[in-house]
Amino acid sequence: MKLPVSFKEHRALFRILSIGLLAVFVLYIGIWHPVSAKKDTHSQVVDRQISPVDRQERELFAIINKQRKKHHFQVLKADWNLFRVARIEAKRIASGRAEHTGNAGTMLRSLGYSESAAQMILLHTDNSDEQIRTLWQNSRQAASINSNTAGRRIGIGYATGEKGRIWIVFLADESSSSD
């Protein structure tokens, strides 16, 4: 079969356009189309949930959960609300203005956590070179985390200020308003 002259002259252009159209179709079906879009896995949701967390907070979170895994305990679930409360409390303590702002218990209650079922751990150092891993391992509170129940949530706050470097760790039972 003989092809029209115009097709022979523009064969490369037709191939490029055909491949481009095919690529756009594949991208639409595979990426943008809502039915075929990939579902988020639990770990992606958790990572996205704590994405605004500072490096120091993430590092301590990883250290604590690694320690729990080592001792065969269930890892603690990150809770963004607890991270926010912990960061506010850490900033308040690090600034030296502890008596001028609201307390963490009020914030926890407003988020649906029982103040009596929450635990706060304070880590403090004036040494700017001290690593959080060393500070955590040398703290008396590190062992207490392993005695907590398995379904707990965690939030960690970090701040620096007049009072040095401060880490606040909040542990709380699942609240009715979280998630």
C-alpha cells in the first residue's frame, strides 16, 4: 500500500506526536486519575503527620522508638498535637518565662487528653556539644518509657534559650479527639 506523500515527509513528526499523546494518556491514567491514584500507606501518613517536626525532635523520637523495639515493646505513635504542646512547653521553659504563660495541662485537656494519664519528661543541658543520644541514655527517665503501656502516643518538643537546650517528651494515652 502506498502512503500519501505528505505522510512520508512528516513521518518523524507523526511518531513524536503519537508517542507524546501516549505518554500524556499514561500519565493521566497512572498519576492524576483519582481512581487509579495510589493510596497512602500508614507509614506515609505518619511521616506526613510529623513532617513539621524539627530535626532534634525527630532524632529523639527515633531514639526512643529504637530503644522500645530493642526491648520488644510496641513503638509509640507520633501525635502532632502532642508535638505542638511539647514544643510550646519547651520554648516556655527555655525562655525562662515559665510563670508567664499557660500550662501544658490545660492544653492537653483541651485536646482531649487526661492530664492524669499524661507523662512529661524534661531533658535539659547547658552543653551545646552534648548529643541528644547521650543525654537520653544518661537520663533516669529513659527507662521509664519502657514501662508504659503499648498504645501510647508521643510528642516531643525542642527549644533553646536562656535556660539552655530543652527537650520535652509528652506521653499520653489515646484521646477521643486524636486522629
